[in-house]
Amino acid sequence: MTHRPNTLILLALLALCGGAQADTLLVERANQTPAVAQPSRGLSMGEVESRFGAPQEKLDPRGGQKQQWPTINRWVYPEFIVYFEKNKVIDVVARKADAQEIGPKPPIR
């Protein structure tokens, strides 16, 4: 029994599907050198605002219910979200460049 007809059918179906389309993962873009400057760890809120301007949005603080749970503030900029513990930057997270990019869900409001 030969499998040649099945192979031809498979090739014909692949040809009809068109070219493969690659998704851009946010992780891949985030691992590259950032296209725009980002705040570095340890900067104060005042330093971030003076260097990068006012954020698009200042999200409600989270945490702080107990002494061992510090309050985390989040500022949203077009290209990234800045996370502060008390008054200092602890992390910066890249945002999606467009709707087609696969990445994290929007921050909880």
C-alpha cells in the first residue's frame, strides 16, 4: 500500500493555507534592547516623573494591609508600566506594542 496520494493531498492542503504567519511575543521584544529609555531600579517617583514626564495614569495602590506587605504603586506610560515600592522603582514591565502582540493581560484596576 502506497502513501503517495496522502502526501500529495497534504501538500495541496498546505499550499492552499498560504504562508505561515509568525506571532511576535512580548517576551521576545522585552529581551531585546529597549527602543525607548526606561526607568531604572531605585529611582524615586520624583526622578521618574522629571525624566519621563507625567504618567498616562496612576493606578490605585495595592498591598499594604500588613507591615510585611508593602504598598505597591503603578504608573502607566505608553511603552511600559513602572512599579514602585514606597517611593522607589522596583520593576518596569513592557506593554504590548500592538493588538497582535502576545503578552500579559492589562493591569488590574
